Amino acid sequence: MGGDHGPDIVVPAAVEFLDKAKDTLLILVGREERLRPLLGDKARHPRLSLHSASQEVGMDEPPSKALRSKKDSSMRVALDLVKQGRAHACVSAGNTGALMATARFVLKTLPHVDRPAIMTAVPAVNGRTHMLDLGANVDCTAEQLYQFAVMGSELVRAVDGLQAPRVGLLNIGEEEIKGNEQVRQAHELLSRSSLNFVGYVEGDDIYLGDVDVVVCDGFVGNIALKTSEGVARLLAHRLKAHFNQNLLTRLSGLMALPVLRAFRKEVDPRRYNGASLLGLRGIVVKSHGGADVLAFENAIHIARKEIQSNIPERIEHEVAAHFVVPHLNLSSVVAESADPLSGTAAAGQQQRAIA
């Protein structure tokens, strides 16, 4: 029910997804009186079900209020389904702060993970680059940046099939003397780890460098991502304006149309929509609030890939290998003894459910 467009986007995206993914069940969580008219005959689809939720979380609503007073919101109910093992993943376009706070409260973090992180992929000259954190954690310690690197590397290894993803630490320069204290300490930890750490990377390396995972705190990551989105919109605006200047430029635009269309498809942000909340005892994917049908459908596909790859289990194992085995002295890492989320082992079943 969340996002800028709510069910008007989510419902057709779900229908499109079901036509392509034959091994997945979808659970639409929200107000049935709004969902059923949008579904029409598709309401009887054998791999689609509705789950009622009477409340909605506003896009500007404080996370604390959503957590306290919206226990029957579509967001909370969908996360509860994951916790109960009735769904293997949750996809939401709703309030990011509320989703992170509620997911952390309902699902809890994996053992030895201090904080969850938000990770997404962006287009790059050599394919794509994954970035984290993108806004969940404004201030991070060196140990937490190291945790982000481990989680991000494991997700890329699982989803993209890279045996040794190249991990870079975002900084204001490549020289070892540059950066704040946390970044320099994180560099030392990562240099001593078993990750394929390539050292410091700068902002332009996100798109032009030879790196698979870029690690930073949420303050820097969110600004870098939003700046990139603004530059992309600026370029599109300027190109359109120049091609529309006069008859000659319009004709040249028509001649260049096939190239422009191919370029637009390659860098289309909708095809990269879907940010993973890593470090939780369950799979949660955040869609952009303004996503259209294609973009939201892509977010569902990301959730499906993470289910197939058993991402929480793989991250739990990898984090334990780095932080339980005492090859690095990380005094600030606190081990937890809680059991993993019940029901996640069922992710290997033939059919998977996403709420």
C-alpha cells in the first residue's frame, strides 16, 4: 500500500512478474477492497493470494510512530509473514525509515551483525557496481564498515556468480593518509581480511572503476547515489532540449534515435530498482517510492534471486567466518546467540513466496 503510487503500480507489477516467474508465489498485503478491483480476473491466479492489512504507513510518517501504532499496516504484516516462515521475502515501496526500523524490530539482525545496511546496484562501464550503505546508518565504526564489506561481497558472490568480488572502500583519495579515522581503520581491517580488497576508491570509480562492491557509511552513500540520479536527469533534460532546438536538431535526433534508445535502456534506473536490506534474519527489498510497473517488477525479481541464493544463510555463515574465528581482534563486535529465523530453510523449496 506504500510508495508514491501504492497498489496502482504494485498490482500490475505483480501480474507481470507472475507471467515470467513460474516458481514463485506472490502474497499481496493490504486493503482487499482496493486490491481486488485492480486485479480483476487475476484475483483467481493460482500463484497469487491476498492477505488483509487494515493500516498504511505514510511516506512522511516518523518510523517510531509507524512501529508503535501501525501494527496492522501492510508493511508490518508482510514482515510478520516472513518472520512466521509463510513468506520468504518482503518487497515494499513504502517509507524507507519505517521499513528499516520495522524490519529490524520484527526480523532482528543476524548473529554478529551490528547494523543492517542498504545495498543496491548501479550501472558501470564493466557491468554494474554494488554500493552499501545507502542511508540506513549515518555514522559507522570501522568494524561496521568491515561487516558491510563482508555482507556485500557475499551477496555479489551469490547473485552475480563472482568467486572473488573486488571490494573498494569509498574515500576522498586513493592515498593511505586520506580519509577520516573510521575509514582509515576500516582500510586496515579490510587489508588484513580474506576479502578481495582493492583499497580506496573515489566517487568516479563507482561507475568507471574496476570494482564490484563499494563500501561507505550511509551518509556518504546516500548523497553519492542521489547526486548520481540528479546528474542522470540533468543529462536527459539537456539532451532533449538540444535535440528540440530547431528542425535540423530534430532531424539529427531522429537519426540518433536507435542509439539513444539503446543507451537509455542500458542505463535505465528502473532496471536497477530494488535495494537489499542486508544483515537481517530474512530477505527484505526496498523499491524506490516513485517506481513504475517495470521498476517495481525488477525489485520483485531481486527478492526472488536472493531467495534462490539463500542470502541470509550465506551472509550468516560468512560473517561468522570473519568475526567468530579470532584471526582479527574486533573488540566491538558483539556475538549473539539467538537462533536464525525459523522457516528460512524452506527457501530451497520448488515454490517460493514473496509478500
